[in-house]
Amino acid sequence: MNLDRAAYADLVRRALDEDLGAAGDVTTLATIPATLLGAADLVPRQEGVIAGLPVAAHVFEVVGQGRVLVEFGSADGARVGPGEVVATVRGPVRDLLTAERTALNLLGHLSGIATLTRRWVDAVAGTAAQIRDTRKTTPGLRALQKYAVRCGGGVNHRMSLSDAALVKDNHVAAAGGVAAAFDLVRSAYPDLPLEVEVDTIEQAREVIDAGADLVLLDNMGPAVMREVVAYAAGRARLEASGGLRLENAREVAGTGVDYLSVGALTHSAPVLDIGMDLGTVREA
């Protein structure tokens, strides 16, 4: 689960600019002496899966400008329980309090995505299906949100519109049919992976026979999915999408599809509640 610092360095800077405004953390500046040192623990208040520790650490590092030391008590992708220390930060109390909310906002958001993803992954455990994200991400946060999905055990769909082609219903309508849209894309970009969205067995058979790499089965029932799986017989990967819930995830996975496409992983994941507990403080 690699995460390049380039994916979040600019985001952290912009988040801190937004949080600090023109004058900085005026409450902390007024109440906390610059000479006061301390340590604080980052602690989940509920069970979940951690994601974003390097991002949170970077917030403290930027604010501290070399004055804050971050020690990890956990790792991204780990399941954690309430009260478990996932990181400890040491340095000037001013820096710790100034960085606190920005760091926790990012850590809680990404951990929430990882936690929800793991619930879906657990729901289909023992089947061959994988849980896959979508492009339904917050603008500017896609790389981080997709990283959080990986921390939760899911797999990523394309990062951008240029990574792979996905022929959807509006493309089909504009092109005059599934086969026509497929042929146009394959002709224009012969080397790109090509996925086609279908909503009937007939369309699925058509694009499988045409050589689609991946077929997205839109709002199909389990019985219909099983028919498509049998027809494909391994010639194309199959992705279930639409109408998916945790309650029916295992049934859908049991049809033999390769992926369950879940937009909710990134657009509806609740934040994992994580707090920062300041310990003993002392004068430098």
C-alpha cells in the first residue's frame, strides 16, 4: 500500500492555510507558552481500520518545522480498537494543538473509508470476488481516498478517465448502440483496457463476444448475473454495480463475478472518530 508524499503534501499545505488563516491559531498562541513541551496520543474512540498515518504525521511535521517527533503505534491497514494508541506526537504544545484538527480531519476521513471497505471485504470473504472503488471521490482527494480503499483490503478502479475506457449508457445512446460504442473506442485506443456497462443479458453476450476486457453488470439480479458468468466462461472479467448493499454483498459475490463496484466506499463512508489526548507537559 504505497503512498507517495506528492499525493498529499500540497493538500496538507492547503488544509493548514485554510485552518490557520492570516494570524494562526490565536487561541493557542494566547494560552500556551512557546516554551511548553508535551506529548499527545492519537487514539481511536471506536473500532476501525487505520489509514492516513503518514498524512497526519506530515501535518505535525509541517506545523512543527522540525520541532515535532512522530512515533507510530500502529500501521495503515491495521484493525484498531477504542483506546489503542496509533501514534504519539512530541514537541512544543503550541505545535501539537495547532496541528491537531487538520491531522485528525484527514486521519479520521481516510480511516473511515478503510473501515467501511473492510466491512465489505469481510462480507465477501471466502469468495473470489474483490471489492472495488469508483471515481465517486471528493475532488482533489482521489489519490488519498483510493489509498484508503487499499488499506481496507479493496482494489482500485481507474484513477482517471485516461487510464482505461469505460463505455456507459450515455456513450451507448450517443454512439447508436453497445457494439458501435465498443468498436469506436477499440479503434481509437486499441491498447487501453476496455470496460463496457450493460444492463441486459443480450448486451453482455454481445460485448463479451466482441472481446471486452471487463463487463460492468448494471443493476442485474443475482440470477441474471449467474447466467452472464456462465456465458462469459472466463473470457471477460465481470463487475457487479448498482443496488449493492452489505446485506446482499455475499449473495452477489457468490454469483461468480470478479468485482463488486461500490461507490459508497468513498462518497458515503462515515468518519472514524479519532481524538488527540495531551499528556504531561513541562517547561523546556
